[in-house]
Amino acid sequence: MTDWTYNDLPVTDEMIEGKKAFVYIIENLTTGKKYVGKKRLQIKRSKKPLKGKKRRRITYAESDWRTYWGSNDLLNEHVKELGEEKFTRKILRLCTNLAESSYWEAHYQFQYGVLLSDDWYNSWISVRVTENHLRSLRGSEE
């Protein structure tokens, strides 16, 4: 299993503590083809209300990020064909909320020009982030 790295170090639970998502790049070491995406670290689950109560209970659980290989079908097909050891998975940025991860995913996709070259698995870019989503992050860039 190819582990995730962040700043060239294996990702530890301490590194991701307090973070909600991350932006990543996966590289096919055989072809050099890459993919930029984002992934949630936690998923929200809704449980039935307690007896006599009306509100549903919200809990959080770890997502499948440790074994995740992106949402691109061709990338996943190549991982299956070539083997996980032929790929690297690097976290580009750890994010404190989901809006931040959406912003930075689009930022890196445009920065790298993922739609302008056949060197990328990415085939579309979609983002919807408002100024209000990112207001708390202003001035706190890494």
C-alpha cells in the first residue's frame, strides 16, 4: 500500500488532527500522468433521535481517505492494472474546512493547467465557493 505523504513525510494522525479535508496530487510513476483532487477526512452520519426526542443525532467517522485513490475512473483503472506501488500520493494542503479544500483544489487545478494537457487525469474543474465561506481564513494562509 502506498501511503500518503505531506511535506515528504508519511502522514500521521497528529498531522491531520483538527483538519477536515485535504488537497492532493497522485502521480503515475510509469507515465508521469497526474491527478489533483480533494478528500474529506471525516464523514458526517445522522442517527435516529433518542427516545422522546425529535432531533436526529449527528456523529462523525473517519472517511476512507487512507485507501482512497481518487474519483477518476481511468486513474483507478491504472492503479488496478499497474499496482499501487507505481503511484505516489502526496497531500498538497491540509484544510480546516470543506470550503477551503474546494478553493485550494480549484487553485491547484488552474495553477497546473490540468485541462490544458494530456499529462493529467483530470477532465473537468468544478467549484462553488463564496467569500463568506473563506472569511475566517483571510490572512491565515500557510
